[in-house]
Amino acid sequence: MKALLERYRDLLARDDESFPITLGEGGTPLIHARRLGAEMGLERLHLKFEGMNPTGSFKDRGMVLAVNRAVAGGARAIVCASTGNTSASAAAYAAAAGLPCHVILPAGKVARGKLAQALAAGARLIMVDGNFDAALSAVRRLGDEGVAVVVNSTNPDRLVGQQTGAFEIVDALGKAPDALALPVGNAGNITAYWQGFGRYADAGHTPDAKLPRMLGFQAEGAAPIVRGEPIEAPETVATAIRIGNPASWHGAVAARDQSGGLIETVTDDEILEAQRMVVQLEGVFCEPASAAGVAGVRRLAADRRIGPSEVVVCVLTGHGLKDPDVVQAEEGSLTPIPPGFAAIRDAMGL
Ligand code: AN7
């Protein structure tokens, strides 16, 4: 398959711009969730599994464009603040580009797999005793002072690249879904998807030019947009979206209001239950933050705020392998037994 940026070049590229750096991002599966849908009373529920990207999250769609342009512009280094996935993606694309990469992370709040990815790819890690919002504000200043190119979603190339998620969904369904659900952290993705659906329709690529309702979900302890004010000390098990003052706040509100959608909260328990349901009913292992959108759709379907035959897509933003620590073993299931046939046969309980 053609590389993502080449595939949608007419909507993304400037003139004869070339994109030498690619890791095979995009082209992720749109999975018809039959069993999960049946459980929720939705016949046409789909999962866009962004965990299948090269570094295991949707961030690669925008990072590939941001890093290609950073290289073309003569950058000497890139930098980002991150709850984990942006840093994993930046580290990988910087490695492929031969650029130094600095990542500023909230100490103790980044999932183990993500930290390993950034370390393995040779990024310089700077751990701060503070949250993502503090790290991002320092990073913005580093960008303003020309120290390094910022590859957070404050970089417009990131959001342009992320629009490709919307393009692929329309291509796969032959139209836009009735509703698109996703987690909201720094609010770049909901902004990019909404812009992407709009641009694809404007360009004549969406047969009936219909646009979806945008359904965003924040974790209850990190829900600045829902509360209408920044949260000083955001907390949630879904560390990816542990963000109190989103950079794309206005974009998210515009997506919500222009689409006739909503942004609501889900609890940590609802998030973890949705994560379990997705993997145990569909075999798709996403990280906790990704399940926030599913948890939200589950509630809306139960409340009949989504109809049973509506086409609904939940964007599963990141892979479950990034955050293995949230998966709890059942009592006793990891306790060894003798290796003989009889004991094993007995333990199966069949
Ligand atoms: C799995 O990596 O902000 O609302 O620094 O990793 O576009 O921020 C990650 C965010 C959802 C929220 N799901 O998306 C970072 C970072 C996953 C994520 C979000 C993130 P935005």
C-alpha cells in the first residue's frame, strides 16, 4: 500500500513536497464489533483500531507529517511534552529522521510501555515533578525561543496529519458514520477528526457530504471542557488523558457544537469495564484512555441517545500493550500448580 501521506497527498501536501520518512502509519482496521454491539444494543458499531499504527497509537498519523516538515525546515532537534504516546511516536520518527528528540514527561504518570518505547528509540527523557500541562507550557516556550521544533499538537502539521483518520473511515464505510466517539485529552484528535470529515466532504470524497455527530469523552477526574474551567490537578487511571488544560479546547468545543455532538464524562470504573468488554468480546486490546469513548457510547446507547441502527465508530486511540499494569489477574490465576496432566486437567475445570 502507498504511504499514508502519499495516499492523501491531494489534501495534505504542499506543491511538490516529498515525504521520505514513513514507518507505515495509517491504514488501520475498522472492525465491525458484532458481540460488543449486541451487548450495547447497537447493530452497526465499529472500532477504528489505532493501536495498529507503528508505535501503537494514533499519534503517528500527525507525527509523520510534523517530522517530515521539521527535517525539511532544517530542524536541529524536536521536543514534546507528553502523557506518553506522543513521546513514543516522536522518539520513533526522530530516530528514523536522524534527529535528536527530547521528551518532557510527568514523573510516575506515564504507562510502562510508552516509557520503554521512548527510551528504546534513544530519546532524551526529562521527567518533571508536575503534570502534562506544566510540561507543555515549558515546551511551548522552548518552541517560541527556537530551541527545538515542537511536535505537540500545537504544531498544525500534527492535526493535519491526524485528519487522515477521518478520511480512512469514510473510505471504509463509503460515507461518514452517524456518530464518531473518542477520548478527549489535549483535544487535538477530536479537533482533527472534525476538520478531516469537513475537508473530505468539501473535496467531494464523501458521497452524500453528510458529517457525523462528534461524541467526546473525558475522564471524570480530568474533565476541564465538561466543567468549563481548567483542572489544576487532573487524576484518572487513563493516564494518557490526564490533562487539565487542553491546548485545542476551542477546537473541541467547535467540533461538539458544529456537529450537534457532545462532550461528557465517564468514570474510571466505566473506562476499565469498557476496556475489558472490548477485549473480551472483540479480541481488541486497547489502552484505558481509548476505552473512554466506548464507555461513553455504552451509556448513550443505554439511555437511547444513540439509536440501535445508527452507524457508530469508536476510535481506539492506543494499544493495550502500552499499559499492562492496569490489567488485573483473577484471584489465584497466576499461582503455579504441578505440571502433570492430572493437575492441569483438573485446573481447567471443563
Ligand atoms: C491513547 O501522548 O496527549 O485529545 O501526550 O494517548 O488528541 O490529546 C495523548 C493523548 C487519547 C487524547 N487516547 O487525545 C500525549 C497525549 C490516547 C492518548 C488521547 C491521548 P487528544
